[in-house]
Amino acid sequence: MLPGDQVARRLESEQIEIAPVAFMRGRTLSNAFIIIDEAQNTTTVQMKMLLTRLGEGSRMVVNGDLTQIDLPRSAKSGLADATQALSGIDEIGLVRFSDADVVRHDLVARIVRAYDSHERKSTNHNRDA
């Protein structure tokens, strides 16, 4: 959302930092705005570690698409687990988007709806079998 030259300057001055999950352990992120992107691909252990980095004066946004998890089938998504485990905490908000929120091409929203419908039919068919 910033012009490229400002992003470059802020990266250089470390006002903006991009860090992989592996570099977060042991840190406290104070007076920061933290964005955890593609969180559906974190494990439950990684998600807990990331969420507990929140320091004084900070805000955190965690986003991801639970329909696009790239973890091995045996691993539970940290985002899926967090949405269940933290649902009772008033200070934590949860926003769920649907096909109506797709801002790409109109066809993309129709593709999302078709996949959702197909998945529901498959799930119902598997239960009936």
C-alpha cells in the first residue's frame, strides 16, 4: 500500500521486517503491526508460537484460506486449530470470507462456489456410503 521507494527505505531502516516463521522463536514483537500470511500452512505448534510473540502495544492480523492447506494430511492446520481454540476470547475477532468477497474475476467467484458445492456433495455422498 506504500510506494515502492518507501517500502525499500523502510525495509532498509528495519521499520518493515519480513521474517520466516523459523526466525520468530524467542522474540517479543512490541509496538508492531504483525501480519501472518498464509497461516493455513502453519502447524499448531508454529501457530501457538507465532501468536505468543505478541508484545505490548502490538496488533496482529492472521490470514489464510482453509480450503488451500498445503500441509501433509497428518498435520492439522494451525489456523484451523486456532479458530477453534481461541473462539471464546472476546478480544480476538474472526472474519470469515465467502465467494461473495472474491474481488478477482467474476468467474473466480463462480469457480469457488462450484468447488464448495462439489465438496458438499462429496462429503454427503461419503457419509451415505
